[in-house]
Amino acid sequence: MSSTYTSTIQRRKTATTAATTTTRSKSKQKQQIAVENKQQQPIENQISEQQQNERLHFRSAGEQQQQQQQQQQQQSHSRRRSTTSPPTAANSTNSPLCCNGGLSSMLNCCRDINCHLNAATATAAATTNAAAAGSNAAPLRGSVERSRRSESRHSSLTPTPTPTPTSKQTSPSPTATTSTCSRSRSRSRSCSCDDDSCLRSRKSTRIGNFPASGWFTVNLSIDLLSWTLFLLAFGTRFYKLATPAHVVFDELHYGKYISHYMRNIFFFDQHPPLGKQLIAGLVSFAGYDGNYTFSRIGAPYAPNVPIFWLRFVPALCGSLLAPAVYKLLLEAQLRRWAAALGGLLIVFDNSLLTQSRFVLMESMLLLASTVGIACLLRFQRCRLGSVKWLVNGTAAGFSLACAGSIKYVGFLALGLAAYLLCRHLWQLLYDARLSTFQLWLHALGRLLLFVGIPLIVYIGVFYVHLKSLHRAGPHDSIMTSAFQASLDGGLASITRGQPLAVVHGSQITLRHTHGRTCWLHSHAAVYPVRYKDKRGSSHQQQVTCYSFKDVNNWWIVKRPERDDLVVGEQPDVIRHGDIIQLVHGITSRALNSHDVAAPMTPQCQEVSCYIDYEIKMEGELLWRVEILNRKTEGDRWHAIKSEIRLIHESTGAALKFSGRQLPDWGFNQHEVVADREQEHDDAIWNVEEHRYTKTQDQRERERQLLSAEMIPTHRTRLSFWAKLLELQTKMFWHAKQLQSHMYSSMPHEWPLLDKGIAYWVDGGNSSAQIYLLGNVLIWYTASGGLFIYAALLAFYAVRRRRLCYDISVQEWERFLLAGDTFFVGYLMHYLPYFFVDRTLFLHNYLPAFVFKLLLLCYVLEHLDYLLRRYCTGRGLHLVQGYRLALIFWLVAVGIVFVKFLPLSYGSTKMSADEIINLRWKDTWDFILQKNYALN
């Protein structure tokens, strides 16, 4: 019996061992099949898992801890199921968690270089390399990259078993892979795909979708909303475009400039010339010869003036602005209905309509700025070095350069672009996938696209400008003598045949080189004995700076040791450092200075022509010539090109234009002083007109000076860079010289539309007029949108500081993007005007208004998002009520737009009562015929 029992036990042990072996073999087969299935898992599941991990990075600490506990439970469960299976990379259970909740086995799951996992990986890799090579640890980015390469080599050397096909396995969908990868790429800050397999799957998808001949197929897609907005704007902007057939507001100035382009006559304007060049280029094909003189506002156009084509380019740009705003809002990740709303608001604003219908620059400026910012937002989502990256970056840089070349305020949009680029580069610094070399490529690429291209465009515009305008015109006197001499018929018309070298006995006129145009001048009048402040003067002959050509501007150069003033057969050339005297040509008194306070600038010395009163005040008549540009012009004193400084030999003070205006006793001319501070632009002079003295007789010299004739001559040469530098200096300086205007306004009056501008009024008995005024409902709502966004920004910032996340991660990123682009753009285009010391008008606010309108569109969409997020169940009626209110508001905007259309077109004859009914604010200064009282 014992033997039977023993054999029974042995048979049971044998059966148990066999069953255990069979179970283990089946478990191992299932384990291998599971591993193979996981290796064949589609790439979109990994990316979606990564996106979930990224979203977990923004959750609260409690939610992250709960998620980590669930993952640890799943890992422990998998360890119990696979205790007998060999360890692999797919089922590793000792991997720590990333900062975003992902497993460390996937190195690409974390993009932040500050993550503790990346830091640990970098430390381990650096320690291993240091132990093997005996060198110091490498930087973090290099360590991460070496870890990736080692993993990729390990995975390539590890044999992968061929999966056994089963009925449960499904092949990954290429369509799903492509769409998931694109979504992941759109979320990425550096705009590149995380996995090489994702790129391969996209390439295979494209090859699979298109046959060999499909590469030569062009797909055309039409955005109906964009075209609808363009057609609406086109209809409003081009309706009766040639009406009124009169000069309207600033057409008076821009029309003159365009006429000068037609006749190649030089003109001076404080703004860059690109907009005027575009209009001039178009009207030249329409047959306009530029002979019409824009005499005054309201003057009728001549029959041969192509009014429609003069106003065509601004109207076309105003029409394109609506779809451009629509595209910009789409690039800012707004929903399509909000983007379409932005385009409609552009169409329904009366100020933008009025500004687009005449020869004005604002519509071109706004279009270039909008297109540039839209291309910039698209550029920042493109992969570095790709074709789209290059095309969008070039388009953005070119558009922003065009904006700055139309008006200098356009460079504020370029400043906004610089802010967005720097912010994006700062975010790329935290991307662990990018090496230092790639970061340098990002920075250099942006520098070339957004600095190099604008410089090339800006310089090219002025090259065309200066090459086209080669004839002298009415604005020549603003420029220096050398600039005038480079124009056909300019200063050259009065300098033909004049000698180049200034010598003893030269008769010259000394012009103030930089700043205000004036010439050193003297006359027989003397300084008063005492000024109003009871200070005494020298009572010598006055020396001033006179802004007009006059015979009293002539001076004679004299050597102190010589008594004659005649130029001999061998002229005595004046050189750098020589001591001279300047004798006034008409009064024959020498230029003098002494230690007496100047009349308007007491801290400087008085300059006069010496009169010998036979008192104890001798004349101090010696001046030293210093040639400032002698490196290029030589040490000889030359007419026109030599820039000199006259230093008083006794006191060391420099002859200077002070900029102060003398009172009535000085005939309101400008003061000239001697300043001991020699290094100043106002102390620089140059000889403009020059001839040699031929007679010693004073009466004969005076007769020659009074009867001198100006003879036409040829042009002199001046380089393009010298012209460009001088023109830029004059443009910036002359911007401060504008006078006040009755329709000017202050920046604080703009947001609430306190004051408009009367552009044109009918000359007949009708009160028909064109008045620049915005859509009141849009302007007030947009101003409210600014405060709503600012309040929400402060609220969200405080709440997120306390780890309370009221909106999703995606919506928070959109909120910040709208603030960086629209809110910052508004502040950059509005706040600088508070520090501008010149005459301002309502149209200066239009660039800032467009950014305010864009921000309003986002605020309206964000409020809709908040209602949909928190008003659930019975609160859904609030969402419906909000959307219904938006529709009613948009209808009201359209009604206000139609009501004020007569003030935009000016084609409707209106009575005084109709004008008064449109005066919704007392500060709107409409024009009424027959002195009709407004009160």
C-alpha cells in the first residue's frame, strides 16, 4: 500500500510539473504576443498618450499624485502577471515619472529641460562619459541628445520578432496618424514633429494618397467667408469713388507729391514715400502728367485728372483689409465665426471707410501691418528651415517693412513683431529637443528675416525716391547746399563758374548746415543799450541768422595781416587752422565777439559787427577756421562741401545758431551767439555762394553785390548714402515743426470718439460734407473690451497663482496669445502718442483702433467659451441669450453705419436739421451753411 501511495504521489507530481510547464509556456507566448502587439502599436496612440501627459503637467498637484498612484498600481499588476517573463524596455516597471506625468522610458515625452528626469539623465550620461574619457560633464542638451542616440542604436541592434498575425490585430490608420501628428505639432512650441516615425508615416500617407502624377496637380481652395468680406468691403469703398470731384483734406498735400513724382521734381515730406510711389506708378499708366496744382481744400479737379485712379490704391487696400483681419484672427486661433465678425466690423466702421476712399496713406499702412502680423503668427508655427518657414518669414518681414516705408508709425508694428519673436525664442530655450546650435539658427534666421529684409526694402524705397526726383523744386531750401547742388537747376543755378577754393578776398555766404535753413546775416541796426531784463549790451551792430536770400548775407574773407581785399593772380588759399577776419560786405564792419552776454541766451557770448565808439572796448575780430570733414574734402576750405566751425581766437567760443528768435528790435530774425561748448551741430557752417573780389573800391563792391546775376549751371555729384543720411536727418528734425490745426485732438480724446475731422464741405447751399467719424457703437464696445480683457487677465493670474485653473490649458494659451498680439499691439500703437510733441489728429489712432477691434473679437469669443463651460443644464439659456444679444448688437452696428454714411460719402445733400440730428456729441464740430447756430 505504501508503494501504491508513493507511486500515486509521484504521478501527481509529474502531472503537476507538466501542467506548470504548460502554463508557463502559454504565459510566455501570451507575454511575447503582448510585447509584439505593443511594439506594433500605431504611432498616434503614443502621441495621444503624450498629449495627455502634457495636459497633466498643467493640472493641480492632487490630480497629478492621483494619476501617479493609478500608474503605479497598473505597473505592479503587470509585474504580477509577468513575473516569469524576461525584462524588456516595453514592460519596465522601475521607470520614474516625468514632470508631466509620463514614464521615463520615453525620453521624448518631456520637453522641458528643467524636468528632474532630464536632469537625472543628463547627470548619468555626463558621469558615464567622464568616467570613460576622463573629461568634464557635458551640458544638459548634449547629454539628452546622446541618450537619445544611444537608445536609438540600442533599439536598432535589438532583434524584433516577427509578429504572428491574429484576428485581434488591426493595422494603424494613415489618416488618423497624420491628423494626430499634425495636432501634436500644432501644440509644439518649436513646431517640429517629435518622432521620426511620425514623419515617415506622413510621407507614406502623402505617397499613398497621390499617384505619381499627383505631384504635378494644383489644388485650389476658396474661402467663401473671406471672399464675401472682400466683396462687401469692395462695394462700400468703390461706391461713387470719384465723388466728390474736389480736393479732400490731405489730398492737398499727397496730390502735390504725386504730381512732383510725375515731373521728377524733388519734394520734402516727413513720412517715407512708398505709398505715394504706388499711387504715382498707377496714375502714370492712366495718363496723368502731373500738371494739376492742388491749390486748396475744396478746389475742383481739372477734367484731365484721373480722380478714380488717384483714389484706386487706397480704396483697394481698404477693401483687402477686411479679409486680412479675418485671416489674422484665424491665425490667432480664434473660431471662424469670431474671425468673420472681425472682418464685418472692419467693413461697418465709418472711419475706416472714409479713410479708404481718398488719396490718404492709412489704408495701405493698416493692410501692410495686418498682413505682416498674420504671416508672423503662421511663421512661428512652422518648422525651422522648411519652405513654409521661409515663405511666411519673408512675407512677414516684407509686409512690415512696407508698413514702415509708408508711414513711420508702421515701425511700431515691426516693434510688436520683435516682441513676439523674442518671446517665442525665450520659450524655445526650455525645449529639451533643441540643441544650442538649433537655437542659434532660430535667432539668426529671425534676425535676417526681420532686420535684413526691412532694411533692404526701406533703403530700396528711398533709392527709387532719390533717383526719380532729380530736378530742383520748391522744397530745396530745406536741404543743405551740397544736396541742392546735386539737383538739376537747384543750387547749381547760382553756383556755376564760382571758384572752389576759399581764399583771401573771397565773397561768401555762410549757411547754417544742419537744422533750420538760414544764413549768417548783419544789417545796420544795433543792439539796444538795455534789454527788458535790465541787462546791458555792447550796442554794437546786430548779427543774426536770416532765413531768406538777401544782399546782407554776403561776407568777405580777409587775412588779418593784409589791408587789401582783392584776390591777386596767385590766390592765398585758406586752410584748416588759419586765422581770418570776416568783413560784412555792405557795411564793411568785421565780425566780432566779446565777453558780453547774448540777448536771448545769456549763458553765451554776444556776436556783433564791431563799431569803434572810441571807448575802452577794442574789437576782438580774429576767428580760427576748423574744417570738420577734411578727411574727405581735404584741408583746403572749399565752397559748398567743406563743413567748418569758426572758433573765436580770444575766448575759444564757437560761432553758433542758438535757435532763439529775436524780438521786434531784431526784426524777428534768429539769434547768433558764441558758445564755449564747441561740439554742437548748430555750430557747423558751409559756404554756399562764392566769388572773388575784383576791386578795392568799396562802392564798386557794393554795386557788384547788389547787381549780381544768377546763371544756370550743371549738377554736382553727391553719393546716394550721403543724400540718404541727410534726408533722414531732415525728416526727423522737421517733424517737430508742424503748426496747430483747428481739428487737431489729443490722445485721451480718441478712444471715446470725442472729436472728428472735417474733410470737405459742399461749396453750394447744401450742408453736404465729409467728416471723419467712427462707428460709435463699435468704438465704445471695443473700449469696453479692453477693460474686460485686462480684468480677466488679472483674475486668471491670481487664480492660477493659487493653483486654481478656471479654463483649459488650450484656452489659456489662446488667451495669452491674444494678449501678446492684440493687447500689447494696442498699447504699443497708442501710448507713444502721449509723448509726441506735434499736432495730432483722429486718424493717428486708427492703427491702435484696429488692434482694439481684434481684441474685442477675442473677448466676445472668450465670453462665449466661459458661458458654454460653466452654464450647463438649466444654464444653457444664458448661452443662447448671449448669442442672441450678439446678433442684435451686430444689427445695431449696421444701423449706425448706414445712418452716418452721408458723412462718409459726401454725395447726399443734407439740410442743417439733418446735420444737427447726427450730432450725438457736443464735441463733434460739423460745418453748417449760412452760420446756422448749433446750440
